[in-house]
Amino acid sequence: MQSKETRRVIASICALAVMALQGAPSQAHDKAQERGILAQVAPDRIEIMLTYYRPAGDHVDLLKARYDLNKNGKIDRNEANLAGQVWLKPALSGLQFEVVGESPRARAPEIKFRDEDDGGLSMAALVRYDLSKLPTDKKRTFRVRLEPDAAATSVHLQSVEGLKLVQVGKRALEKPREHSGPYTLESTSPLTATFGYIGETEKNLD
Amino acid sequence: MKSPKKRNLLASLGAIGAAIILAATLAPASCGEADRMTYSRAQRITSTAQLIGGPSARGEIGDYLIENDHVRVIVQDLNYNRGSGIFGGSLIDADLVRLGQEGDLLSGNGRDSFGEMFPAFFLEVIDPEEIEIVNDGKDGKAAVIEVRGRGGEFVTMLRLFNQVMVNSYNAQPNIQRALQNKPPRLDQEPQVELSVRYILEPDARHVRVESRIRNISFKKLEFPNKSIVNLLSTALGIDLGNFTVPAGQVLGFGKLNSPFLPGIGYDLQFGLQDVYANPIDLPALPGHRTPIVASSSKDGISYGYAIDISADGETIEERAAREHFVYAKDQEMNASGEPFYGGDAAVDDMLFLFYASGFGGVFTHQLPGALSPSFCEGDQDAQTTCEALYAGAACEGEECQGKLDSCLNSFDSCREQITGGTPSEFVFTSYLVIGDGDVSSIWDEIYRIRGTTTQEVLGRVLDGMSGQPAGAGETVLLYKARADVTAANQQCTEDEQGKPYIHSQVFSQEAGYFTLDLPPGIYCYRTRSGGSVLGDYVRFEVKAGENLMIEPVVNPPGRISVKVLDEAGQPLPAKITVVGTHPYQESPKGPRGFLFDLASGEHWRITDMIPDDPADPATRRYIEDVVYVDASGSTTFEVRPNFLDREVEEERFYDVYISRGPEYEVVVQRVQIAPGETVRVAGRLVRSVDTTDYLSADLHLHARGSIDSGLDYNRRLISLAGEGLEIAVATDHNYVSDFKPYVIANELTPWMNSVIGLELTTFEAGHFNAFPIEYDVESANRGSFQWQNQAPGLIFEELRQRSPLSPSDSIIQANHPRDSILGYFSQHNVNALNTDVVLPFQAEDAGLTDAVAAANGPAFYTELEDGTFESTFSWNFDAIEVFNGKRFELLRHFRARKEILLPVYTEYYTTEKLDERGLDVDDCVAAREKLDTDCAADPMANGCDDARGDADECTVAETEAELDAEKHLEALGEEAVIVCEGGDVAFPGHLDDWYNMLNNDRPFGVREYERQAVGDADRLAEYEKLYKRYTATGNSDSHRAEFDDPGYPRNYVYVGHDIPFNMTDKELVDGVKNHQVVVTNGPFALLTIDDTPIGGEVSTSAGKVSVTIEVRAPSWMDVTRYRLVGNGEVVASGEVTLSDTTWKETIEVNVPRDTWFVLEVEGDASMFPVLAPNEIPPFDLETAIGSLAGPFGFGGGAEGLKPELTFPVTPFAFTNPIWVVADGDGTFSPPNTPQAQCIDTVLELDGDAASALVAPGPARKLGSRRNDAIEVPFPVTHPKPVTSRIKGEMRDVRVIFEAWGHSH
């Protein structure tokens, strides 16, 4: 466990989005696309589940033609990992995740696809970022930004393992919660959420 | 509860008008009422005259009676449990005082229909050590009886779990034992004392029940045990941090009482199912929130249960927030910031968890987080206190010194904890209310206890046809008006947004009058009466201080009058099935959404289970009613009129079916019935199926003697006669019943006979039928005996010793042996592929859970001197109940086809392909992680080449594996294979078990403990033989009459004549012992080999035999095909084409080795309506336990990987074997086939194991042999994936991600 002094350091802001790490340019706004984020904050990590949908059309057909290796009409299992490398770029386009004071370490994303009833195709990606363990007397701030012209995005926030959401934006919540949302992300203002231990002690957390 | 004042009033109401009624209620109590002497007393029962008596009475001399001027209850003695539970000390009988009524010579004059009640501390119950009359009531105060003891296991599999939750014993050493694959110790010192006080005040109509848990250890105890719970939390990945331990009561109001819960009325099964459908987060638990648990019966006795809401020195809200489980949890917020129970919990809310077989479970309170030790209480110093407890006369022996030391060492910390405010005990209080038959009488008493302001409501039920007062026993249902609408004309209506809230129920008394108390408010009522359409809602308002009279109207019924004759024109017992056609209506609930109303107490109308077609009324048929005709051949009964439905486009009618089992043709007559009309139906039944020399017998039947049946013996026998059954073996649970007096009294001797038997019912170690058996008129249970903690071999021997013929002339039948916790084979871990018996925690692949969750105790194993354990499983039964009721799912081992296995094996092969490359999923994750992080920043960084190599290998392996899975599934073809889980068959079936036992020598003959118990050398020699020919049987296990299809399946037993009443017990025993039995739910099938009948043995040296197959069935039954099974494999099969109810064929079959042959016969068409489909899903104990287990991560099931439980019933029959000795040695040698096992792969190409009886091929696909079994690579009962996010619910993102895609 890190010392309290270390944990007290107000650290730099770190860009977490895979897209940002890869430095790819953002894509033009596409109304037909839909995406959502579920960000779950824990004392030692943050996990982000990103869902991304594209309607039936050339994009979907091309992806299936390339990666449906066993020709069962679906992109599943290891096919999803391959196809996911293609779709992660547009799926993350224009998104930036930050944790104040941390340099998170991303693990390889887990990716799934599913066929929608309307012929469209959806992808879900789960990414875990390891963080230093949050001291019980500290708070953790998570921020997600959207670049101009990026696809619309809804955001759910939740916390686990003793953390509770205490503030969203400039507004402190009336009562600390473990879940909040959805919020519609706008490029003009990032969504900032702060989490902390409420009613917990160091002893019973350990 | 109606006071005597009210009863007197009711008795006189018939002669006076409504105005006088209202005036009379204002009159003062009579002098007699005021002067009535009240009392309460408690005593040990010393004579039968003190017993309560009644249909479910179990009280016996030596038990404890508490009674006052209104009610009487009996607490059973410390000895073994005579109800359904494990331990003595529970409350088993309860009734009103019934002065001046005639009673039973052998017991009292009461109408007890109570089951059993005892407190549950989480799932731990009291193992009583002492029962004390604390106050006998002679002082004019409340009579009090206290039962004290240690923690006991209701289900031994939960022993360690309970220790963790309740600290009944120290769990720590048992965790250590579990790590060494040993079951929990059984000889530990208790850490807590559990007790319950039954307190009866004079003049009360309720028993106050105070349950107590007290810390008797030397240390502070946490509830639950935090250190172990933290381990569990980590292991299970669930948050138990805020878990509080609930406590409550197991409530058995008896099968004769219909349970009622406000909000869901009488529909407990689906009311609870709806609750379970919505997951709830820990630390809350799922269940129905209710202020009372009540019941009703028309026998003038009902029961209720409610929580105490008094408070001393604080408000009830303060106390409830600390102690009442539901209210306390509702003060806490779930992950979404919402109260766990919606925020509207009341202080008197209880959590009703399950209901099965007349028993329910309710959690009322929660234990405090910790209890201090109690030994240091008082003002004495340490030395004085400890020596008083553990020195001198108080305690003698070596262990006392250790306790004395512990006492002295712990004294200061003990005092510190107590003075610090941690209590040493926790007491929770509830009430058992005894009513006069309806739910309102329960409410009346609860209002009185709580001082609730109520207003008396008087009513009179009128007949809708004549306008005249109805009689007694009409039901009026009371509802709270809808609160979501304000318009008066909508408050008592139903729509998609809401409906009135069912609150209570009252029966009309003589001349239709009734009375009840209600708090002021707006209510609705409606009427329900047998044979009538449910009444419309009627709104009424109760105002404080204003008398009120209501006049509910009962809709007039229709009536059907039936006459049944045989071919000679003589009256004949029969079954009448009234079949209707319902309109096409879409409902998410299916027919129960529109065809009947379970909440109001209407019975289920079973449908044909054909998908409804709006254009075809023949797809929308249902059974409106079932009635049995007695020996007179005639009856008249009420039925809902259908004439009114002429208003709709489709014409409504009933088809009235007259049937008498599978040997008779069916007569059908179509009728239309208007309200108030009586329609006459007559039919002459023709017996078309010849069963000469065989009598049909049901060897497993329940009635009044069974705590989960209570069925009147007369109705039991009439229903069986109506189904054409000829021999009825009475097998009540732990109660010896004799049907013969009722056969004679109902003049059924021309058609049937009976045999005295018993179903010895253990709680979790198997159910065993024994017949014939001695009937002991002086015993409360007429000759049953203690089974708790007895090894099965001892139980079998005790049963044999009680045979009136001889120990050798008795039949022991293992009932439904694979029925989960009720199954002998399941609970004793009999291998479903090779008949091995291995204790789960001693199996080669045993894990921690095998030691933790295995059934344990002396009923299951003996600990040997070397520290190992030996199973007590006994093979010395005679018959296996292969076919139980309509439970086709228990007939064969569950098998799955490739479409079900596709996703399972795709995952499986992915893992395998990675293994081939020396990789696993973690390697792939690590490699890809490195590429995405370190190597992304610096492609030349150390280790990146290796990571790239591994990642490429992973990708290739995964792709190959997926394609291989496809290929292998193609190879599987259309065959179905047995599904295994953890090396065992996931859902075993009896027929496959029986075939395995016919195929193999037993792994052992007699255990040492059996050898000592069986004195008879001849019998022992017989038991020692390793090959045993078990007889297969099939029985209905019926607990009810109508809608239960008693007698299906049945056994045709060879007795050599056709006169049931002439059959002797010995003839039945010989027929079963000699395997001369055909098991069927319809067709009659015969098999002869070289002229030898079923059960016989043939010797041949010709290498082949002549097999004659014969099938007989009535014209209404579809029989399509036969299969001839030799040594477990199908050796011949073909079509059956009945001509004039008979089909016969002779074939030649090769017998290169000793072979046993069994004939299977089946059809495809449903036998609706003569045999109703199995449409009502079971609500069994597993569901109940599952309701608790679900939040802990257990339960659920993988879609498609478990057997269907609801289906139409189709014809199926099989014979017992004929054994063919073909090797010339004169002795049948079982094939002892290569031991089958669960394999991990799909492809199994082999030839060497193929039997010569099965045409061998160059290679075979898995699934082509009976015991081909496949291990699925994940638990078939893994937690059900979260399919969608619901409002207000939070789930871990990992769970959401895993579930994503499954729901689509």
C-alpha cells in the first residue's frame, strides 16, 4: 500500500481513452451511431464499459464479411477481438477519460458483438484501468470529455466497494449514491464526477 | 375473532331483520358474558382425554398442553419429531376449545388441522434438550412453556453455513476440516442457547411466541461471523459486509388449511414467483412483504401469524428499525439510493419466503450484530461467578477446569462488553392466532392485540338467482380499494395500472350471515362460491363509529347430474371431467391471466397445453372441473355456467368426459348450462382392455395420515375407484394408514382392495415405502417410528420386522430416488453411470464444497477408526419407484442435443486449443495487455517480441478452436447425450439408474452395521449376493383426489386371478418380489420370451430367442412404437398399430451372452383430458432454498441445460425384465459393462466397447449408446446471467458486460 503522503499528491491529469492514446483523429458526427458509457469507479481501479451501435449497412456487412470466420452469421469470441480492433477506433472517437491525480494503466479491452433486431450491430468493450488505492480520507474525480462533432454519448456512473458518488459537475448530490445517470455528454462541458468513502472506516475496509 | 357475544348474535339473526341486527350490535354484553370465567393452564399430557384430536392431530401422551378458555395447543415432547421436522419440542397441534362436541375415542374432540411450527434462527432450529413448564397458570396469569436447547440442523447440508451465520457452534475448526475434505464435526460444544416460550394469556385467542438466542460461550459472538464472512465475500465475489442475520418461524398451517397472504391472497405460488422474478440486492432478501400470514378452511379452524409491534421505552418505529428485518432494511439504501423494499415498509411487515407442501417460512426479525457472553451477568465477582458455574457440584470432570480457567480469563472482557451495551441475548416476539375458519377471524384477534381502531361490519350473503339468503360456507373476499385512483366508480375496478388489494376473507354462517372487524377506510368485496362465476367488485366504506351492513350476492351456479353404468347396467365408480373452451386471449401469464383467479381461491383450470390458435377453438380447451362418482354410479355437482358466453361469437359448451382408467373406453357428452340450470348426463362404460391375471396397483398413495395431504380417506378411495385402480397401498408419511375400512364402508369391494403400508419419510436421506406393515392402533402415528439420524439399513430392517407376514415377506421400495433432496440415490451420491457409492467428500475430485455442502451425520456415514468415512448406503431394498407421478423429467438422465451444446462446446474447445499451445486465457490477456501498454509506447521494449508471439499464437488457437467446435458439432449429429456436471450426471433419471443396476453387480452387498442388525442368516446370505434383481415400479404418489390423477402411473402385478378383494398381501408381495410387474400410465404391455413371462428366467443354448411383444390400449389412447431393451441398449424397435385395442408381434433376437430384456412402449398424443397435462410448475423445496440462495450467488440455471418441468402427458409403459441365460452355466451373469463415465470431449470414436447386441459400426458417434455422457465445461446451475438493467438496480459492470449479448 502506498504512503498517505504519496496518496495525498494532487497529481496530473491523464488521458485514458484508447483513442486518445492512439492519437487517431476524431470522426465526423454520425447521427445513426449510438454509444453509451458505463463507468464504474472502485478504490483501486476504474472499469469502463462502452457500447457502440451501427445500423444495418455497408459498415456492418463489411465487418462481418471480414471477421465472421466460421460463417455462423455472428461475430463472436476471438472474431470479436479482431473485429473490435477495427471498431474501437470509431467507438472511442472524440472521447477522453481522465482521473485526476492518476496515471492509470489500461488492460487489454474485452470485446463482444451482438446482432440487433433491426439488422444493426452493436459492440461492447470493457476496459479496466488500474489505479493506486484511494485512501479513505480522499476523494477521486473522474472526468469524461467529448470533442466537438463527436457522436452523441450517454454516460452512467456507478461505484463499488465502499465508494459512493458524492458530486456530479458542480452540484454535490443531496445523498451519496452508488449509481447515477444517464447523462448526455456534450462537447461544450465535460462530465466530472467525484467519489469518496462515506460512512466507512479504514478498519472495516481492510 | 368473533366473541361469544357475536356468535350468539349470529345464531339469532336468521329470525330478525337488518334493522334489528344493527340495533342488537349496540346492546351491552350479557351477564353471562361478563361473568364468564377465564383461565390458562399448562400441563404434561398424561391421558388421551387431554389430547386435542382432529384430522392432523399428532399429540401424544408425554407432550405438553397449553390451553385457556378459547384455544388449545400441544408442544411435542423432546423425543423424535412426529410432524415433518427433525426435532421434538415444536408446536404440532392447535385448535379452538370445542365444548360438548363428540370426539375420537383415541384422541380428543378437536378439529386440529395444524401442521407444525418452530422458530428459525436464520436456517438453524432448536435441537431441544429441556422442556419446562415455566408457569402452569394456577396463579391466574399466563401459562408458559419453554423449550430450550442447542442449534440443530433442519437440513444438514447447511450445517456450516448456519454455524457461520448463527454461531451455533464454532465454525473455524470445521472450515479446517473442510480443507482436509472432512465433513463438519458433530460433537462440538454449543456457543449459543436457543429457546422458545409459548405464552398463553387467559381469554386470549393467540399464543405469544418468544424466541431467544443467548450467547453461552466465553467470547463475544458476531452475527454473522465476520472473519469467515469476509472469506466468503472474497470467494463468492459478493458483498456481505452489511448482512444482518434474519430470524423468524417455520409455519406449517397444515394441508387442510388454505394459506392466505394480504396482497396475493391464496396465490402463494405465483405471488412469490413474481417476487422472485425481481432480483433484490443483499443485505435484503427476496420474499413477499406481509403484515400477517393467515389461512382459511371450511372446517371451522384457521391459523394466523403476526409480529409483535409493542415497544417499551421507545417508539415502535425505533425498535423496528433496529430489530424488524423488513422495516430495518427499508431504512437502508440500495446501490441506486433507493430503500431496499421501496420505502413503504410498515413496522409489522414480515418477509414470507416460500411455501411448499403445507409449510411456509417467514423472516420477521434480525439478530443484533453481536452478543456478549452471558456467564458474567450479575453482581458477583469473577471467582464467585466462575466457581458457581464450573466448580464443585455444578460441574465435575476434567473439562470443568478448562472452563473455569476460560471463565476467569474472560470475565473482565465479558463485563466490559455488557457494560458497553452489547446484550447477551436477543428475544423476538410474534403471535400464533387461532381462528374459527376464515381469515377475518385472524385479523379480528390481531386488531384486538394491537388495539387497532376498527368498526364491526355485518353482512348477509344472498343468492343471486332467488334473492334469498345463501347458506353457510360462502366466501366473501375483502379488498382495500385502489389508492391510485380517486373516482369512486374506479376504486373497485381492475386495469393495467392496478387493482384492489386483497386484504381478508370471511365465510358466511347459517342463513348467510357474517361479521368482521375492519379499520375505517374504503373497501371492496366480492363473492366466490363453488360452481359460480366470481362476483363483481362492490365498493363500500367503513366509517368509525358507524354501523354498516353489506349484502354480497353469490352468482348462481350451474349443475351437472351424472349417471354411470357398466356394460351390465350396474352402477360404476368413474371420473367425470368437464372440459370447456376458453376464448382466445393473449396474456403474459397465460391462462391464469384470464381463465381463473388464483388469488381469490379459484382452482387452476388445466389447459390442453396446445398453443392457442385464435381460429381454432380445439386448441383452447381446458379442464373446468373433475368429480369422482362413487359406488352408486351417480352424482350431482355445481359447475360455472357457460350459457352466458353465447353472447360472444364462439359458442360455449362443456364436453363432459366419463372415464374409468386405462382399461375402459371413454364416453363424451356435450352440454350447455345456464345459471341455475341442472343438466343430466349418463354414460355406459365399456371395458375394452384385457388384463387377465394382473391387478392394477398403486403402491404409493397419501391421504389424511400425511401432514402434506390431509385428504379424507373416503374421498381417497372413491377417487381411486373412479380411476379403475384395483389395489391401493396406503403409504402416508410417517403414519400407518389402513384404507380397508373405507373400501368396505364405501361399498367398493366389487372393484378394489387395499394394503396397509407406510412411507417412511426422512427429511433429506430418502423416502421409503414399506408394505405390508403392522397397524398399531395405540400409537399416535399408528406404527411409524423414529428415523432421525438412522442409517438406511437400520430403517429397512425395522420396516421388515414390522411386516405382519415375515421380514422376508415385505417390500421396501426406494421412492423417487433422484428427486433432489428427497431422493435416496441423490442424497447418498449414487453414481448415475456405474452405481458406485462414494461419499462426495471422499471422491477423487472432491473439493472444498463437497465437504462443506454434503449431507452429513450418522444417517449418511460412519467414521472409521482410521479417520476415513464409510457410506451407510444400503442396497437392501426390493423395488425402485422408477416412474413417479407425471414426472417424466425424473425418468431418464437428462440429455441435450447439439443446438443446446453449441455455445458450451465452443467455449470448451477454445480452452483446449490454447492448452495445446501451452497457453491459457491469462497468458493471452497478459500478452495483449503488454502490447497495448508497454509495447505501444516502445515497440522495441524488452519482452515485446515474446508478447507479440504469444498474442499471435492466441489468435490462431482461438480461431482454430472455434472452427473445430463447429466441426465437432457436425460430428455429433442429431444425437442427444447425457449432460454431466462436475463428473456426475447433472440430472439423473430412475429408468437409467435401474438399467445400470440390472447391468452391474453391486459394489458391495451388506455393510457391517447391517450385518449386526439383521440376525437372520438366510436373509443375510441373500443380501450378500452382489447381483440383485430390483423390481421397477410406477406410482402416482398422489396427495389429492381431484386434479391429481391418482393411480397414474400404476403397476399391473401378476396375481393369477382378477378379483381384487380376494387378493392377499402375500400375493402382492410375491408379485413384486418376482418382478411380475408392468409399469404404465396407460398402455398395457406384455413380454414373453420362449413362452416365459415377465419376471422369469429363460435358459437357451440356441444363441437366439423368440420374443413376443403384446400391447393393449383403449381406443382413446395413442400408442405408436415399442423398443426392446437388452442389457440396457435398444436391440429392436418398431411401430405399434393397434387393431381393436390389441397389437401383437413375435421377433427373433440374438443372445450371444446372458441378457436381460425389458419392453418399452410409448405414444405421442397427449392423453388430455383423461390425464391432465403437467401444466402447473412445481414449487418444491429447492425453490424455497433457492429463494434464499439466489442473492448469495447460487441457484438459477443455464438456459436449455435442464429438463422441462411442464408438458402434456403422453402414454408410456415398460415391463420388468425377463432374464435370458445364454452361456450354458445355468446362472445369469450381468454384463458388468465397461464403466461409463462423463467424458470431456464431443468425439468418441470407438468400437471395442460396442455390445454385440447393437450393430457395431466402424466408429460411433457420441450419443449412440445409452450411457454416453458429456461433461459440460461450466456449471449447469451457475447463477443466471443478469439479462437486463432494471430501473433502480445496480450491478457490477463486469456482470453487466458478461450478460450483454445473452439477453438478445
